[in-house]
Amino acid sequence: MNSVTTTTETYVQRTWRHFSADSFARNGLRIVIALFIMAAFAPFLANSHAIIRMADGQWSFPVFHSLQPIEWRFLFYVPLAGMIYLCRNRFFAKPGHSVLYLAALIVLIEIFIGFTHPVNDTTNDRDRPASFKLMPPIPYSPIESTPDSFSPPSWKHLCGTDSTGRDIAARMLHGARTSLSIGFVAQSIALTIGVAIGGLAGYYRGWIDIGTCRFIEIMDCFPPLLLILVAINLFDSDKGNNMFYIMAVIGLTSWTGVARLVRGEFLRLSALPFTLAAKALGASDGRIILRHLLPNSLGPILVAGTFGVASAILIESSLSFLGFGMQAPTPSWGDILSDARRYIDFAWWLAFFPGLAILITIMSYNFVGEGLRDAVDPRLRVK
């Protein structure tokens, strides 16, 4: 008798299979991963400090001494995310222990970053004599001015220079870190607030649901960009160039759509038999929300989060373009575009390269979001 072997495909595996079948979503995810890798290793790709340098018989690593806290975070967390993906089978085999180990590792990383003191050395290693030195492929700092102002794209400056001679390629690489981190953290804040408020409204209903819906409707009466501009102007103007401040402002004004989505999902899931069975067995409200409702609504939440990251990046670029977001010398794609307005007649590269980067990033996130949406909802899948 022939034995028939059946394999059970998990929800995650089924979702990934359908997601991978979409070539646009698959390539969009590859571009997003490539952008994060470039952002993580931007100091080693574009910097005026040498990676390795030997002078007077002593070896040194100048680039490591100049790393800022956000650069250390990208350098640690992006490879860590890659390791979790490669070891996902072991990581999800015992999620409780894995999360504890991950939390301990994050605490150690943050303690290490807290004790780092970057050296603000304005000199460059290109012209300094040394027995041996290994320079990054783009040997220019994103804030370093050179005599080559308004230089068109060439082998010396791959994407040209701006009015003060700053290398656009270096500013693009380091600006990717700014734009991606603002989009990711801002949407994480929006997801946290939206899931909490929408989940409570959808589960408890009654006056909590009514009050929450009225508050969301009031918030939706104002355009998000207008709310962000008002929030920025309510505080000191010197905070406008604070990256974490921009993240918080975008996140605190972008949660209403997520709250509506989560509320609708909780209303739908609360009426299903498994939720009623959990209540009949005496499960607490917290257990029902965290162990039953929230996991079953993660698919739409992840889809909304993916689209939200793209929206947050576009909002940050718009703010920088208008002069309310990240400003020079901190590199960001929106700030490069803002600087290009005055010189668009003869310095086309100032607008072309950051505009192309924003276009590719937003399209990639949208492709990933559409792929996730089709993968988690079979009704939207084209047969």
C-alpha cells in the first residue's frame, strides 16, 4: 500500500508563496532591502575618512571614529534583521525565548551606542599622507564643501555637485538613511497608536467606539500635511531639524487610517465563532485581544503599514522641500530637491537624482503593499 505524505502549509508560508508569485512585489522588496543595505553601509560607501589607514607605522580606522548614533543603529540593526530572516525557522520555533534574547541584544546595542562619542574631524583623508589607506568608493563627506561647485555628473562626482560643491552622490546615500528611518519609525508610531485605539474601539464598542469614531472624524477633517505644519510651528523652530521630532510629528498625525482599519477588523472578528468560544471559556479581554483578535488581523495591518511607510517618506520629503523638515547640512532627499528649485535651469542633476530616488522608493513600497494585500486576501487575487 502506497503511503501518502501530506504537508501542512502554514499561513506565513502560504502568504509568502503568493507574494513571491508577484514579480512586481518581489522586485519591489528587493529594492527596499537594497536601499536599507546602502543606508546601513553609507559611511563606508561615501565618506572623506578612510576605512583603513596606516601612518607612522600605526594602523587606524578613521571611519569608525566618525560614526554618529543613527549610523551605528543602521550598521547593527539592518544585519540583525537579515540574520533573523535567515534563521527564521529557529527564531519562530520558540518565539518566547527568541524575543527575550532579541530584547537583551537590543539593550546591549543601545548601551554600546550610548557610550560612543563620535569625533567631529572636519579634515579629510584624501589629501593626508599615509603609507596605506583604503578610501570609500565615493571619497567625499555629505556635508563637505569642495571647490567644484555646480559640477555636472562625471567620474569624479558621479551625480554632480551643488552650489557649495557638496557631492550629490554622497548626500543621496546618506539621505537614504534619513528618509528611510523617518518613514519606518514614523509609521511604527502610527501603527502603535492606531492599533491600540482602533482595537479598543472595535472590541469594547459602546461609548468608547462612539467617542473614538467622532475623534477620528475630527482629525480627518484636517489635511495631514496641514496638521504636521501646525504641530511643527507650535514648538521652537530649532526642533525642525531634529530627526526624532519629525518622526514623532508624522507618526502622531498619521494613525487615523490604521485605527479605522483595525476597528473594522476587530468588529468583524469579534462576531466569529472562535472569539465567542474564547469568551465562553472565560478568557480575559486582554487574552482575547492579544492572542486571538490581533494575530488574525495582522495581515491587513502589515499591508497598511507598508503603504504608510511610503506615505511617511513622501511627507518627509514634502516637508523638507517646503523648508520645514530636515535641512542642511543634514542630508535628505527632500532637502536636495528644495535646493534644486533655484538652479533647475542649468543644474538639472540636483532635481533628477533625488526625485528619481523618491519615485523608485515610493513605487517599491507600493508594489510590496499591493503584493501583501493580494497575498493575505484571496478575494483580491487574480486567478
